[in-house]
Amino acid sequence: MDILIIAAMTAGGTYIIIYKVIGRKLLAKTGVVWDIAITVGAPILFLGSFAGVASGILAGVIFSGMTALTPRD
């Protein structure tokens, strides 16, 4: 359960920062690039234990779901 909470906080925080920095339209346009970057980058960031890598992978999956729900005007 802790891994899921940490992954959700990581994905949510990353999404909010990227959303504020580049804006909704560019985020929606380049969503696949961000999905791949977060899914690969988060486990590398949390490297060192199984729980860290698992939370990183889950963060990438949650982030992908969040970018899929971003409106594409």
C-alpha cells in the first residue's frame, strides 16, 4: 500500500510541475515522450531497492494514465 501512495504522489507531483512549466497544449501534444521519460526515469531515480523500482514503475503507469486524460483541444 505504501508503494502505491508513493507512486501516486510522485506521478501527481511530476504531472503538476510539467503542466505548469510547458502548459496543457504542449503536454497533450508531447504526452508520449513524457510517458516514456517518466516510466524510464522514475525507476532510475529510485534505484537501490525493489520497493523503489516498483514505486517508480507504478509512478510511470499512473503518469501515463494522467496524460491520457489530459484534454487535447
